[in-house]
Amino acid sequence: MRAVADKDIGSAIAVAGHPIHAMLVHFPIALVICTLGIDGLYWITGDTFWVRVGLWSTGFAFGFGVVASIAGTAELLAVPGIRVRVASWNHAIAAMTLLAVAGANFGLRLNVPDAVLPHGLLLSVLAAILTALAGWHGGKLVFDHGVGLIISTKQ
């Protein structure tokens, strides 16, 4: 098992050597955190403008999250050196849970806009916590295991 982990940690789903998953995750991360801030602004001001902004923010967070998760899942399944790492599965499970929470948050806002306080806010807090957890494990993959890094052969 260790020999597989040492062999192949390069990115299989990449453009010019740059991993697509790593390029895509920034959008849902930023939008999940923005949605939490937007919910806070709605709580403070009571202005329904923030309800509409929160709907768009969480919708795009969910949509971009789906796209990033497709690239991440393809990477996980395609590269044996990634698949054997515990941090990979921790990251994947946290990210899938985050995607489910983001989808629930978007669905709540789409169908019951009056439920933003308190339910949407609570889902936004949970999504932010799961974003931190998924990001922690994703960072471990990059920084501790070198997954997806472009390693230069030039000295």
C-alpha cells in the first residue's frame, strides 16, 4: 500500500499541469463564507435585499461546489496515490457533507425565503464550519503529501 502512495500523487485532471479541482474550489469556498456574512447583514438590518443576495450567493456556492466536486471525485478515483491517503477520504467526506448542506441551504431559500432566520443562518454557520474542515484536509493533502503540486525538474 505504501508503494502506491509514494509513486503517484500528480494530478490526472489538469490543464497544463495545473489541477482543475484546486482551481475550482475557491469559488464555492468564497461564496459559502459570503453567504454567512450576508445572513449576518440580514439579521442586523432586516432588509429583504439581503435575502435575495443570499439566495444568489448560496445558489452559486452550491453550483460551483457541484462542478468542483466532479473534478475532485474524478481526481480521487483516477490517481491511486491520492486514493490511498486517509486525508483524501476525510477531505472527500467533509466536502460531500458540505455540498449537501449548501444544497439544503439553497433549497430552503428557494422554497421558504422567510426561513432564512434562523434556519438559513444556522445552515450557513454549519457550511462555514464544514468549509474549514474540508479545507484543512485539502491543505494537508497539498502541504503534507504534495498532492497535485507541479514539481519542477530544473535546478
